Amino acid sequence: MDEVLGLLDLEQIEENIFRGLSPKARHQRVFGGQVLGQALAAAIRTVEPSRICHSLHAYFLRPGDPRIPILYDVDRARDGKSFTARRVVAIQHGVQIFNLAASFQSGESGFDHQFEMPSVPPPEELEDAAAALMKRADQFPERLREWIARPRPFETRPVILDGPGDRSPRPPFDNIWFRAVGRVPEDIRQRQILLAYLSDTTLLGTSLVAHGKGFFSAVQMASIDHAMWFHRDPKLDDWLLYSQDSPSASGARGFARGLIFTRDGTLIASVAQEGLIRPRSSAG
């Protein structure tokens, strides 16, 4: 967790320009949640502390290169009486790789309602996903064993524990408990950044469930866009439930949605994402 928090803590190199780094161990492309979290962190650094992010909308334009820093250029689009708007462009090799629009608001009281949390087994009755895979690590290729054994900032316990590759098709719904491993920031803005980082981890995979595929199946996967709404204070000091579904997949794209609840059933965030899910046999 300390490594992730350090990753999301940007270096300011100009009034509206920030620089972010990638983990040294990452060799292929930047994890989408990293650039999402870093871009939100850059926007937050230009907004007065009393205004909290309530929504963000982003597009992943090109794969990020983990070998070099990412520059985040913040446009202070608007500072209004009730809302603040920011636009962030992430740049590598002289081109945009990602852009984000975020809106911030000071706290207000008003109407309040939410969906109920799904009825699922508590995390104590479920198995840790990484631990379950480690029990049969000898069945997987070396690169997958390394991925399974890698330390993670969050522990995850899916209600339905699928393997990482091909499996039996089932309805496109997933409920996954997750919990931070290590210290959790006291600052609500830092918790939002951390939740944004996490929100990109499992969501797109839900669109493969109906087709019996997983992250390590013969499928080319990449996030295309990502939207997130923060409804209430994202407490991260206990288990959270990420309730996900995929209403549609077509045109080599999968669409997925997610609701994030605290253990007591409080809805703290909603997420939506579309991503590329192209069978490798037809990849161009």
C-alpha cells in the first residue's frame, strides 16, 4: 500500500504540470488504474481542499510506456460558486495517452437515497483469490505464476472464484469483496484517488464472464473509457463490495458497470467502463 500511495503522489514541475512514475517491475504497459489515479491526483492538486471530486470521465487513448515518466497537464477549466471543473491530459513521447475531465463540489445537504447492496456471503466465508490460485500455481505458465505471487495493495475475495483463463460461461455478474492491505490515508481526497486506482482492476473482466473467458484467455483487452461517480465518503478501513455487471458486449467491445458498497451497505461510488475485448484469432 505504501508503494501504491507513493506511486500516486506526483512531482509538481510547473503550476499546472505534474510528473508521475511507473513501478520499475512493470515492463509492458502502464496499468490503467495507475494513470487514472495519477490524473485525478493532478486535478486535485489544483483544487481547493474544501471541494471534493464527485465525478470523473476519462479516455484511454494509447498504451502508457512504463519506462518513462508521464506528464500531466491540468487545465483549470472553471472555478464556479458551487462547482469546480478540471481537464487533465497525460502525455508521453510528445502525444496524448489519456485525458480526464473531473468535477468538484463543496459539501451540501439535500435528497438522499441509494440502491440496496446485493445479498452475498460475507468476506469471512470466502477465499482469497490470490491464495486460491497459488494452491494450483504449478498448473500455470511461469509468467502467470509471477503475476499470482506479486504482492498487492488490496486483498480480494470473489463470491464466485473463477480461474484466470477459460472457464464455463455464466451470467455476466460479479461480486467481489476487497480490502486495503496496509495503512489507509485519512484525507478523503487521497482515498478517492486510491479508489479510482482500484476501480479499473476487475471491471472489464465482467464482460468476458458470459463468454467463458478470463484475463489470461486468448483475448486482447484494453480499457477504452472510464467514468466514476463518488457519492459518499469512501471509507477504506474495512471490506468493500464491488458489485459488477455487463449489460452488453458487441463490436469487440465490452461494457461493464460497478457499484461499490461499504460492509454496512452504504453505496460510496458507481463506475462504468467500455473496453476492447477482441478474440486474438481475429486481432489485427
